[in-house]
Amino acid sequence: MSLRVLVVDDQGIVRAGFAAVIDAEEDLTVVGEAADGVAAVRLAEELAPDVVVMDVRMPELDGIAATRIITGRENAPRVLVLTTFDLDAYVFDALRAGASGFLLKDVHPAELLHGIRVVAAGESVLAPSATRRLIGHYASGAGPGQRLGGGSRELDSLTARERYVLTLIATGLTNAEVAEELGITVGTVKSHVNALLRKLGLRDRVQATILAYDLGLAHPNPPGTHL
């Protein structure tokens, strides 16, 4: 079955370009387009897409606010934020609003398509520049602001294995890499990830990564590491 994608951008020509690239793929189908955040919120509920490709700067309701509303609903789609503006505030606010990924609009089409598939599978994707700055903020001790989701009390509900899996995904390891590290199956890793997300009240691996840094479970990795 094709992944259902909603494309949101206030510029018609940009929106049409993204839609054309996405719709050309056999496993992806554009089910709708929106020119502002208000329409995005409405169509996300009406069309039940798997992934929303979301612009940030739009009239009526911006992409960050729209993302927060959309991801706050039950059975919410994944949101992949695309923007022209590579600004710290956009990166951090988008992730904390519930976005599963953040890419720049000048990304190669193949990377956009890969990003859609990745977030639909429950993984996360960040533009390299965004990842470097996210890690840099934690390296400096600044952090990107208000803490996400649960806290140390919620961590007590995790098993030792779940806590270790949390530290591993916070370093950027995929499910397959975590499975190899622990000598377990990918299915078992997915079960651990789903359990820890549920216990911590988090939507996805991006939020889990941020919380792991917030609580000191993970630390900045050497240059070149990516989420």
C-alpha cells in the first residue's frame, strides 16, 4: 500500500513541485495539498495521511503551530518539516512541537523521498546542519529550551534494557544498529522503543533523543555523528 502524504506550503509552485516529485513514486501518494496551517490541520484530520510535509512560514497559522495541533491528536500522522530558513528556533520548535524530521527545501529530491519514508517508519531525520547545532547546544550546556515529555520519575518506569536502548537511539543508531549492538532482533528493538516512548509520553525517537540529552543520559558525540 502507498504511503499517504499531505503537502503543505504557501507557495503554489513549490507545493506543486514537491507534490509532483512525491506522486511520481510508486509507494507514495499525495492525498492533498494545503496553502496554510489552518487548512493543513483540517486536511490532516479529514484525509488521514501517513506523513505531512510541512512548511514553517505560512499565513493564518504557521507550520510549527499546525504541527503541534496535528501531532497532539490521536493516531496522528508523522510530520516532516521543510523550510528555507535554517534557523535554530525553527529546528528546536519544530521538534518540540512533535515533528519527526527537519529538512531544508534545497534538499535533493531523493533525500526528501527518503525522509518521508524514514519518518513514516517511525524513525527520525534531520538536516546535517540542524543535527550539528542540536548537538552543539547540548555540548555547550545550553540545551534548546523547555524540557520535553517526562522526567526522571518517568525514567524509573523503564527497565534497564529500555533505558539502555534509549541511550543508544539518542546517539543516532537505527533499530538495526541497536539490534546488532545488543545481539537481539530488530523486532525486539522496536518493542523496546515503543515501550519506552509510551512510558515517557513521547511521540517518536526525535523527542526521545532530546529527552535523553535533557536528563543527561546521552552526551554530544564526536563530529560527524548524526541523528
